[in-house]
Amino acid sequence: MTEAGKAKLAVNPDLKIPAVIGGRAIKKIGIGAFSPSKIGNKTINTIAISKGIEEIGQAAFSGANLKMLEVPSSVKIIGRMAFNGAPLEQVKFSEGLESIGDSAFEGHKLTEVKLPDSLKTIGRSAFKTRSAENASITDVKFGKSLESIGREAFVNQKIKEIQIPESLKHIRREVDRIFLENKARYGYRRIHAELKKIGIKVSEKVVRRVMKEDGLEVKIRKTKKYSSYKGEISPAVPNEVQRNFHSEKPNELLLSDISEFAIPSGKVYLSPTVDCFDGMLVKWRISEHPNADLVNGLLGDVIANMGEKSKPIIHTDRGCHYRWPGWIERMEINGYTGSMSQKGCSPDNAASEGLFGRIKNEFFYNQDWKNMTIEEFSHELDKYLHWYNEKRIKKSLGYLSPVEYRRSLGLAV
């Protein structure tokens, strides 16, 4: 502000902000524009904000001596700390306002807050008072479109009853439903994507906050890898992949490995084959024994599924199963190319290890398997693997499952 402007305020502390200055439309009041430090510690008692201004910036009127405020319908955003410290006793909000920032009205003297139906977000500590002794708000009316109320937004107030808008209840119900239907396997990004599919448009931040408030947490544990390495019992094939676990089309590059699941009734072994094109589980076998029948049977299933035209690379670790004659002969007869990671080099087999980590975190850990037989456990694991292919959405596939993704491309499933 110019010195002339500061002098004018000293004489008349009533401020009118026009919609046009010098022929140019004013859309935003900038950061700290009329805070005391920016205007020579002068006092603003009243302001008139013209229609046309769309945003009141951060700390724009922080510390102003305002008692009343009327927000025009053109204003969509009231920024962080915009009126922080202003002793406001009355604020009239208009339809059109969408967001009130953190601490925007902290330190007010309001007794009633009536928010417009257009408002979607109320920031953290937005209407907080500094202490319970200064509590003033007794009544709050929320609009119909509200999506998020920040932490401590109305702390230290005298509010006895709040009617939570149906919009917030609906979002919370859907977040809880998606989380539970997917058995606590989805974090906020996947839940956000699922909400979009059913027409609920909220930010990831809102989903994250709802999950935190409702205690919805995806539990992650570090997995211990099962090893079938028995030494260099036969020559190892070269590493054809070199950590490039990406394929431009299906049936070009497959990964295979074995993972162990120890439950009270015994041990179960899973051997899947994964297509690097989209992460589809091509085939899998579940057994009580990590033997040649497990991997050779799996390879036979893959060969039958692929048909004669497909000649993929199959990348594995250096486990003994992939160096026994049965596996090697089947690979050679069908024109498949073998590829092996280097000894003791986890990054060479990172994609397979990542898959088993996801399976164990989503399906196995944090579950009670005490009263389950091997057969029952194997059935549950098989159900999960079908869900993994058909329902589990992936960010890299545009939040589609592998089956949905292939169908979207017109590929056979």
C-alpha cells in the first residue's frame, strides 16, 4: 500500500475494495494484503468487498479490527488465516463459497455460523477460539455439499448439537464400505479411485482424513522370503531380463517363484506365474509340498493356456525347481526361454518378491488361522488370487484390475 493510502486509512479506517482498478478486473486479494504490518500498523474497522473478487488470500486481513463481514457470491476461496485475529461478531457467507482455509477465522467473536450449500471444505482450526473462556459460537448450520471438516475447526466453542450433513455421512459410509469389502487391503488412493467410479468426487486428502478418523489402516509387515536354493546343481541360464520387468504386450515376459505360508495346521506353498504386461496372474498352483510336481504342473498349465504361438521368457530365481530336468525339458520342447536372477541378488527378482509381499500383507498377515485346515486355507488363498486378478485395482492400470484392463483393450481374458 502506498503512503498516501496509509494516510487515508488513518483518517477513515473503512475500506472498500473495488472489482476493477485502472480498467483491470481484481480477482484475488493477495497474501497479507491488508494485515497491519503491510499498512503501517493502521486499523481497518470495516471492509466492503465488491462482487467479482474470487479469492481472499492468506492472512489478507489478519489482525484487522473487523466486527462485521459480508462475503460476496463471487468469492470461492477464503485462504489460510485470512481473518485470523479479527474480532468478528457477524459474518454473512454467500452461495458460491467453496473453501475456508486453516485458521481463517481463528480468534473471532461469532455466536452463530451459517454456511452456504456450496461450501465443500472447512480447514483445520477455521473457527477456533484461543481458549474455552473465549468460546462464543452456540449454533452452526452446515451446507448440503460439505465434504471435509478440518481437525479442531470448531474447538473451544459452546456448540451443544451439530447436524452432520448427509454429504459427509454418505462419503464416510462409502469409504468404510469399500475398505471393508476389500478386507482392509485398500489405502486412500485406491479408495479414492473407487469413489470416482461411483460418482463421488472428493479429494484424496478427504479420503485420507476419513480413513484416519475411522481408524481404517492397511497394516504392512516385512515378509521373509522362502528359499529353494540348493546350490549350483546344474548350469544356470543367463539373466535375460536385467531388472526390466516390463512388457509391451501379453505373453512375452512371465515371472515365477514359490512362497511359503506357515499356519498352525501346517505349511502351504504357492507357485504363481505373473505376466509383466499388466501383473495378471496367468496361472497358479497351491500345494503342501514345494516339489517338482508343483512347478512342473504349473508350467504345464501355462503352456496349455498360452497356446503354440506364444514363446515367452520365464524369469525365476536360482531355486532347484527350475534346474531340474523336468522343468528344463518342458521349457526347451515348447520353445520357451529361461532367465535366472544372480545368486543372492534380490533386485534381480524384485517383481516376484514384491508380489509375494502384497499377497502376504493383504491376505495372510493380521489374520487368525488357528482353526483352519490346510484345505480350507488353500481355498481361501485361491479365492484371494481370483480377487487379485478380477477386482484388485492398480494405479498403473488406470485404477482397473488386470481383468478389467485387458477387457478395456479388447484382449481375451
